[in-house]
Amino acid sequence: MAKAIEQYSFKEIEKHNDSKSTWIVINNDVYDVTQFLKEHPGGEEVLLEQAGKEATETFEDVGHSSDAREMMEKFKIGTLVAAERKADLPKKSDADWKEPSDASSSDSSLKSWILPVALGLIATAVYRLYFMS
């Protein structure tokens, strides 16, 4: 028989906002990261800033690796109560953080100057047509 998943409200989570008890919410899941504070590669301050709060956007903006996402599972203690859940933000995979290939990079740089040059040519033609006649 599967163990029931513990559910927490933000009222309960907000109490765990210091280095003695540090809980964060990421994609509606609740994590107790107290034991991970000293090990966190970004420093414990990063986690303490999010302690007792919704941290999904901050977590996703950093672009954590798949290894980091797997490691999170051992700190998961439950989920948010259904009434307080939000739609999951899309997860940023490792591929989202890689540098573009040379082909797509050159395509991008080509597109970035075509529009300004085209607008310049049109402006020049309009100027000559109306003000030089």
C-alpha cells in the first residue's frame, strides 16, 4: 500500500523560514531543504531567501540540471493543498541552457540586421521621393 502524500498549506509552510527549518515550494511540491543548506552550490543564502515561500520561478530561472532535479526528490516532504496549487511552470531542461549551434547563431545574426537595413532603405527612398523632387 502506497504511503499517503502529506499536504501542506502556505500558512504551515511560512513557519519554516529560517536555517533551523527551511521549507520551499517548487511546482506545488513542498521540500524541506534544511539539511541541504550547507551543501547548496549557490550558498545557503539563496535557499534562505526563498524559505517559507513559493520558489518555482526562482528555481526555474536558474536552470537547474537534471541531476539537481533528481537530487530534489530526497528532500520532498509533500505537496500544497489543492486549493493553493498553481499551474506548473515549464521546466527548463539542460538543452534550454546550451549555446546555440553555429548555424542557428548565424541565422539569428542575419535576421537581426535585415530589418534595420530594410527600414533604412525604405526611409531613404521615402525621403528622396518626397523631399528631393
